[in-house]
Amino acid sequence: MPAVAPEFLIGTASWTDPTLIKSGAFYPPAARSAAARLAFYASQFSTVEVDSTFYALPSEENARLWAARTPPDFVFNIKAFAWLTQHAAESRRLPRIIRAELPAAGCEARMKAPSRELLALAFEMFWSALKPLREAGKLGLLLFQFPPYITQKVSNFDFIESLPARLPGAAIAIEFRHPSWFAGEAERRATLKFLRDNRMTLVAVDAPPGVGLPLILDPTTNQVYVRFHGRNRENWYKHTSGAAERFKYLYAERELEEWAVRLQQLRGRVRRAFVIFNNCYSNFGVMNATTMSQMLRR
């Protein structure tokens, strides 16, 4: 019996990037409201990665609206809030209930190390807000993109291992951005075994060469999650130009074709494969996602 191909779900990281809207090259002129843009996006793609939840905790009302405005089989992948991945968060964007519990130092613009109690509350609020998506069957993976200073050491293994208990029933995807997790064969084996043992999906990344992020398409669960960051090495290290400029890269068809072959080779190995384009400058991401969809259908 021939191996079954995965269900390919292809989309972009965010549907509301300002440069995409400003380009006028994707949304029809009539799609001016948030509801109209999401409805149009969902008519073109089967999934999306929600980026706004990294900067501020999501609200249950927004999750309810997202579920109501998309087709029954549409899937949302949610990027974990900054504190949940040991990033700093903007104090002004924290919920009132959390701001009220901050110490005097909490008035600083960005807060990186919340107390154990506040971190637990942030996890609880994050997971609770996604209930409408869970109930509608539209929640895919929770993306935990760890910062470059999170290295392969015992304390970080312990923190990641704690995620399933904090988010009961969640499907979790892990993206590492420090090379120590895959520095050698022993480190790579340890990372992959850890993820498999804890039923977490390794995020495969396409990134500029030479930035220390190896391409590892090695399933650790029955799902695969691939993120295309573009290959703009010059802008990769520029933190003042904004995310859109940093990921400003339009993949050539040849580059996408190479990836389509890799993805097709997952036949019989995984149930579902998410293919997410994070090259969020202008309409670059939606163009590449459309091309990839056509290639994988062939």
C-alpha cells in the first residue's frame, strides 16, 4: 500500500502586516475591515500563524471572532506570548490584572523576568483565551520561538519540559535560535530525543546561510512545522529596521521547488505539515505561499 502524503497546510505569519496592507497587492479594495481581511485571507489559504499574540496576551473575544470569521477547516497556529519564551514584554501592553501586581520596577518600558506567580498567571490567561479556537477545532500548534540566548543546558530543558503541564492538551512546536541545540551529533540527538519524549514538534527553519540555524527536517511528532524566514543575511542582524525589513526576501521558484521535494518526501512519516512563510515584507509571503501551494498540489 503506497505511503499517504501529509495534509499540507500553507499560509503566512500574520495576515495584517502593515507592509502587506499598504502594498495593495493582495487584499481587494473592498476588504478594509479586520473581518473582511481575515475572510479574504482564509479564502486563499488553509492556515495562518498569529504573530500578535507574541506582543500581547490574546483575548477570548478575539479568538471567538477569528473562529467565527473563517471556514470550518481553517487552522490558527498561535505564537506564544513573550514571557512564555523568556523574552521581554512591553509593560504597557500587559493586562491590567498583571500590571497591578508588578513591583515598583515594573514601570520600566520592558519587563523580562516576571515572578513565578505572574508567569503562571500569564500562562493561564494565554491558554484560557484560546478556548474558542479549541472548541471550534481550529487551533493548530502553539509556536514557542525561543530567543538566541536560550542555549542547550539543563535549566532550559527543564523549562521546556514544563510546557505541557502549563498548557494541558496543547500541541506545542519549538523553534530554537541558538546553535548549541544542534552544535554536534550528540547535541542534535539529545535535542531530538527530548522533543520526541515530550511529544513536541521541532520547527524546521529556512534562514539565511551562516546565521547558525541549520535546516533540520526531522519529524519529532506526527506533525511538521516549517517556517520560511527568507535568506536576507544582510538584514538578519539589523534590529532597527523592523521585522518586515529583516525578512525582506522573495524566494525564487527554484528554491521553493527544492523545498517542495523535501516536503513530499515526508509521505508516510507525518499526518500533517504546516508550511508558514514569515518573509512578511509587502506581498512576498503570500506570493511564495501561493506558489508553494501549487507545487505541492502537483
